[in-house]
Amino acid sequence: MFRAMGSVDVRGTGFVLAANLQMSSGKPWAATAQVALPQNPDQRILIEPRGTRRLSSQSLLDVRLSRAIAVGGMGHVELLVDVLNALNDTAEEGLATDNLFSANFGQPTAFVDPRRAMIGVRVNVGR
């Protein structure tokens, strides 16, 4: 996993640009099987060593643009625009099943949330 964060004041504008980059290899997983045992209900067992398989790697970039505006002597209001998953990564995060003998073996069911934008306002009262 690699993570980098940073921010910069855009000179002469009052804007602050910030970014958070997170890159990671995919989550490890291994095939399993359900085995019926006479003394217990079905038992799930690993049929491959742990970490034999991996989900897709992920590269997530979140970006924020903000600007603080003074409100008299009472404090300031900060306007925020966030873009999450700016690279629009579509890596899977979960599987239907890891049971090798299931029809849905290894089929992805959960994915990284798609690119989205949020607008916000933060009110800071005081100095």
C-alpha cells in the first residue's frame, strides 16, 4: 500500500487545493470448498494456500478545493468542493463466493464507489 497526501495554497486566490492518493494491491483470497461431515454441519475448508489469489489493485485519488471567506469579526465560512475517486477506479472489493464448486465462484459483487462530487460549507465561529 502507498499513500500520499498534500495541500497547496493557490497564491493570490485564497483557494487551497488538497489531494489524497491511495494505491494498494488487491485484497488476498483463496478458493474454499464446503465439505459435509457426519458429526457436524457443512465445514468450509481452504483448498488453496491463503493469499493465492488477489482482487484487482486500487488507485484512489480524492481532491478538495476550498476557500475561506471572512464574515466580519465573527469568524469565517469555508466553501468546499470534493471529488472522490477522481480517477474513477472500478476495482472489485468483494466476491459472491470463494467456494470453488459454486456457479458464482470468484464473481465480483461489490465495487469501489464511482467518481462523485460533494459541495459543502463549514462555518467557523470565533477567531
